Amino acid sequence: MKWEAVIGLEVHAQLATESKIFSSTPTRYGAEPNTQAGRIDLGYPGVLPVLNRKAVELAVRFGLAIGATIGRQSVFARKNYFYPDLPKGYQISQYDRPIVTGGGLEVVLQDGSVKPVGITRAHLEEDAGKSVHDLFPDATGIDLNRAGTPLLEIVSEPDLRSAEEAVAYLKCLHTLVRYLEICDGNMQEGSFRCDANVSVRPHGQRELATRTEIKNLNSFRFVEQAIAFEIERQTEVHEDGGTIIQETRLYDPNRRETRPLRTKEDAHDYRYFPDPDLLPLVLDEPWIQTIASSLPELPRAKRDRFMASYGLSAYDATVLTQSRALADYFETGMRARTLDPKILANWVMGEVLAGLNRDHLEIEAAPVSADELAGLLARIVDGTLSGKMAKEVFEAMWGGGGTADAVIDQKGLRQLSDTGALESVIDAVIAAHPEQWAEYCAGRDKLLGFFVGQVMQATRGQASPQLLNALIEKKRRPES
Ligand code: ADP
Ligand code: MG
């Protein structure tokens, strides 16, 4: 029997606010443990939460961008549970009336096809604290700095069918939240993390099978590995005639396996009820309109525009529009010089991305600006540099050598494209190899390579290959 995997993701995106969702405590990352947790964040008796307007605005931005329904009235609810990192005994979240409902993403898959993925809902909630297991040998520490940090929990429909699709969706969402500037997307710092719900059912079955939930995956690689492992594990259980228990599991990257953590709670275990300290959240139309009109060009639209106006392939356009900054870099280069977009795209996706990767830099900090790169490519187009020489110049520019022209002058790296100079070298080579020349003239075309090689050697590789080919051919057939 063939099995089908079904996956739905719950993503927690930390909203890019200065302060917490219900208090004025700062949300800065990396502060000393327990220096950024105030009385409201800790839920001291008698304190009153006050909703952060910015967090609401960012959630609305997201909802508008995915074509969702923005709840004109949404309600904060208490989700009650006991855990050491949650001293107040409940988390303020949203339950049956979230701020964002419906909408979806169009995810570009590896093979270039587009898969629509529904988004069930996105709701506002506060983060809990964090248990620290590696600071003390015999104890677990509790850092409550994160308590009260605003999160947008984005819940997908169970539309995904493989680990690869899940990762593609997650990357698409990651790109979107950064475009919208609602979340910095930093996965190492936990600003963008994901729980994966996985089940496996017989092909053709409509009902969903029992699922497990893998908690707190904080890299694309782990998401992919964990889901792939879990699909395989569940498939084996099914094939052996066993049953899957609904439970929460943890992924262990070292052993590359998931392990049970606890049996999964159902919603009724949390005893949700409307938070009596917070009024229903009511949004007015003009404010929603203001937010709508401030939305940037979204990734999908930008990608389509890159294909239409620059003639780029779907793949190139997808890579270049991965972040607004990278797309801006490309477009700045296009404006700087008249260039074939494909050449610029190749260099941005090749040399530039490789350099950034190697030096662990973001595009904003690229040592070669878009203008400077365009200046370099213009020197290929006008024949000053061969592609190979341009790479050498690029390396020097990357290392702080200045503009392309400065490096070219300083290294004396000019392709010999002066016809007269080149012709005298060719003549000398012909004179030194009369027999080969005679054979070549008699029709042994293969010898062209020999002559090109000789001239290249004599000019230390600085001759323009196109020009050289043309000149040698012209010597053989002066009349043509
Ligand atoms: P909870 O809030 O208890 O985690 P939800 O019903 O809200 O559960 O679903 C959470 C996520 O799990 C959603 O992304 C949903 O698409 C996914 N999901 C629900 N049922 C299944 C299933 N049987 N198989 C795979 N994913 C599922
Ligand atoms: Mg869940």
C-alpha cells in the first residue's frame, strides 16, 4: 500500500516591536537573564496588561498581505497550564476569535511549480520564559526575559505533503515576514520557530490520520530532517499494523530522530476563557486602510515583475527576490548601467552570494556595491575584460581594491583589444609556425585553437578571445 504524508505547520514569529505585548518592558535580545521581565510580564496579582498597538498593526499587516480576513473584533483568552517557565499559570493568547483568519500563500516548489497553501489563522499571543539547561551542572535555570514578548502564531492548513514542501512553505513565509518587516526572521535567536504536525494516511483516504507534533524546530534543515524522520517512523508503525499515539515529540539533531515528550493536550485541557483584564480588540476601517496602503511590493509580485520586465527565469527571479535587500541590490545595478539583466543576475547569484556566504555577511554589507558591480560588468561588455579576468578584478574589489577601473589600472589587467597590437603578435606567431599555418590555410580548422593558444601565451592571456578568433580567421581569408 502507498502512504501519503500530511503536514501542517504552526509558526511562531516574534513581532518586531520595541516593547512587550502587554507592557513597556523592552524586548531586546541577549540581555542578562531575568533583567527584562516586569511585573506585568510575570502576571503579579493586581497588575493590568495594556495592549501594544504596534503588535496589532504588525499582525494586521500580515493578514492583509496573505489575503486573510481581518477580525474587526478579536478576543484575548487565557490558556491555562502549569510549567516552570510560565510563573503566572496562563498564557494570554487568542482562541476562538483570532485577529487573522484564512488567506494563504503561493509557494514556489523546487521544480518551479506553484503550490497554494492555506492559512487557517494567525493570532496574537505572548511568549513564555525559557528553561536553561546548560548553565548549571545540577539545576535548570529559568530565564523570564522572553515572557510577554509578542508573537504571531501562524497556523497552516494540513496542505503540505512532504518534508520538502513543508520547508518550501516555511521559507516562503520567512521571506514574507521579512518583506513586511514584521519579524526579523532570526531563527538562531528564536524569532522564527516552528512546530510541525505530521500524520501518515493510506493514499486516497480523505480523513486525516492521527498526528504527532514536533516542537520547536529552529532551522530549515532540522524541520526537513525531523519531518522526514517522522514520516518514515509513522509509515513503519502503520505497516506493522500499529497505531500512532497523538503526542508531542522532540527532534534530536544529533541522533536525527524524534522522541516522545508528552502526550498531547486537547484544547479543553487548557480551559480557555476570555481574559477579564483585556477588552475585546476592535479595529476601525480607516486604520486598516492606512496599514493596507503602506504594504510594500510583496515577494510574489516582485518575482513576477522580475520575470516580466527583466526576462529572468522563474528560478533566477525567485532567488533574487528572496529578500527585499537582495532585490534592491539587483535593481540598483540595473539602474546604474545598461546591462543584460541575465549577466547581472548571474553575477549577483554567483560571485556576490558566494562571497557573502563565505564571509558570513548580509547583502547590505557587501564589500562590492551594486554600482561597483555594474561598473565591472560594463568592462566585460565593452571588451576590456574577459569573464575570467573580471572574476580576478571582482576578488580584488571584494578585498577592498576599489572600483573596477582602479583595479584594472593597478593590475594592468586590460584585455588586449587593440587590433593593431594584436595583429602584430599574430603575424609573429604565424611567422614562427609556417607549416601549421599552411595546413590551417589548407582547411585544417582545428589548428585555430593552436594559434589562439600561441597568441594567448604571448600576451599572457590578455587577448580578447572573440577578437582574436576574428583576426586569425581574417588572415586566412583576407578577401572575406
Ligand atoms: P493544536 O492547536 O492543538 O496544535 P490544531 O487543530 O490547531 O491543533 O492544528 C494545528 C496544526 O496541525 C495545523 O497546522 C493543522 O493543519 C495541523 N494538523 C491538524 N491535524 C493534522 C493531521 N491529522 N495531520 C497533519 N497535520 C494536522
Ligand atoms: Mg499546536
